[in-house]
Amino acid sequence: MERTAKSLEMANFVCKFGERNLMDFFKEIVEPAFFTSRKYKLGQSRFFFNDVELLTLDGGDDEADEADEFVVAIAGRFIRDIKLTREQYFDSKAQKMIEDQDSLDSSPSALFVLILNNHRLLYLKETKHAPTLDMFKRTIHRFLKDYTKDYLGGLAKDEKNSFIKDIGYPELTITPLTSEESLENFIRSYSKLEQVRIIVNKRNDEIDNESFIRALQKQGEEAHSNYTEITHKNTQKGLDKEKVIEQAAAATKYGNQTIELKGVTDTGEVLKGNNENFKIVTKISNVTKSVSRAAKKMYNSFKTSKENGLINVPRTTKTVKKQLENIILKGDERNEVE
């Protein structure tokens, strides 16, 4: 029997250690943060990773990839542990409320695949009430900070002070990849588009090809800014939607920027939107419980979206390629998925 189709979300995972990137501290901080048995408590929930694996998802034999490139990813299951409680329920036969205190342990989950070549994050909710992408972000950010602290504890005093001063604790941004078509349709739903805010976040190794975004990135980096933003606003006549569509599509093309929109609809209702409203979501059927097989299926869907022009994926930089080769050559426990 075919399993119900699941929704696959795609995002850009930007982890910065000062001006350095995720792969620069992979062995020391990033890998332990994902493979940890620790749990993060938030409210009544406990969040943790399970069945985490380091996988080779592609051998570089695809024409779109360079022949010598291996696609390496961290994949696993993200679990939310929570105790559901009740104080009463309604008895339909007796037509009255019954006091009855009871509790039930529940552990909804999601699957994740972090492609180390290009820092793209694939996220699939396995169950109802599965943890959200924001919960995933909060959890891994906490673990990255914890393992940075552990790493600092093993350094000499002068090295520790130097690291804190020059590099510091990790910053994490997860930006949903957007569809140009969905973005355009959302913008056209405004009767009057009053405000557009483009937030230029820090990036990994890749460079955005759009000149005005590249210029903003450079200005922000020179000023040591965590992010840079530009706002267009016209509450009287409204903004030119065609120009906004053009700029917004260029800004979100590589998943580094966040767009915030505000305006009114035909009925006069105030409408706000951001990347969440026009993010890319694809459907996958027959997702198995095996993390490695599910990860391969998620990756194949990601590749299809890339080949169809739905998303833009930067080429792996030479530096990251070398870092990935070192992981492979050092004989890490890395599983090849067929």
C-alpha cells in the first residue's frame, strides 16, 4: 500500500563562525552537535536527534555535477518528546463532561538532510504535529553553541581568548528556498503593495550573481554587519509590483535573503508575507523509516527541483571540496546510499 505523500521543505542553512564557515569547524563542533545524545528542553517539549548518519548521496556521475565531486550529507531524525495530558472529556452517550486525568507520551518526528557541499537543508515531517523547522533551528543552534563551549574548554587560555575575540560563537540562519512563481502570485494578490523589506543575510561560501545583492553583501561585510537591509515604501500610491517581483525574485534566488511584504488586498484587508508564504514545498510518496533510504529519496527530489529550474544551487567551492575529500579519505563512518 502506498504511504501518504509527505511534504518536503528546502532551505539554506548558513552557519557562521565569525567570517569562517560551517566546514571550517566540522570535526570540532558541527559533527558532534548533530551526533550528540543531548536533549534540548523548550517549554514542555524535549528535542533531540536520532539515527544520525554521514552519507554519500551522489558519486558525482551526474552530468550537472563535476565528475570528481561527491555529495556528502548529514541525515537523521529530529524528534520532539512531549507528554500529552487531559483533565476531562465529553461523553457523547451521557451528553456530559467526565473528569478524567490522563497522560500519553508522544514523539512526533521529522527527517532532515543537510547537504554539506552547498549547505542546503531538506526537511520532511514524518508525522502529524511533527517539530517545525524553527524548532529544528533552535535545537541545532543550542547544540552548536554547547559544543563550541566544549571545544573552547580544551584550548589553552590564550587560544581560547583569541577564538572568542576573533571568531566567537556560531550564528545560524535558516532561510526557506522560495519559488519565483509562488512569490509572483503572492505579490499580485495585493491591491496595493505598500512596503517591501529585503534582508541580506550572511552567506556561506557562495556569491549571489545579482549585482545589487552582491553590492549590498559587500557593504555589509565591510561594515562587519550580521545582515543588511533595504526597504521600499509607498503607503499612498503603492509600489510598482512588476519591479518588486523582479527585485524580490533576484534577491531570493540563492536562498540567502529574506523578503517581508506588507499591503492591502482588494477587500481592504492588511496582508503581510515573508519567505514562509512562498517557500518551495514538494511532495514525496513511499518515504521509508530507514533514514539513509529516505535521505536518498529526499535528495533525488531536490535534484529534480534543481534540474527543472525550480531552485538554484551554487557549485561546491574548491575549499569545501577539499574539506569533504579529507572527511572521506580519513575513513569516517560514511555510508554510501544506492
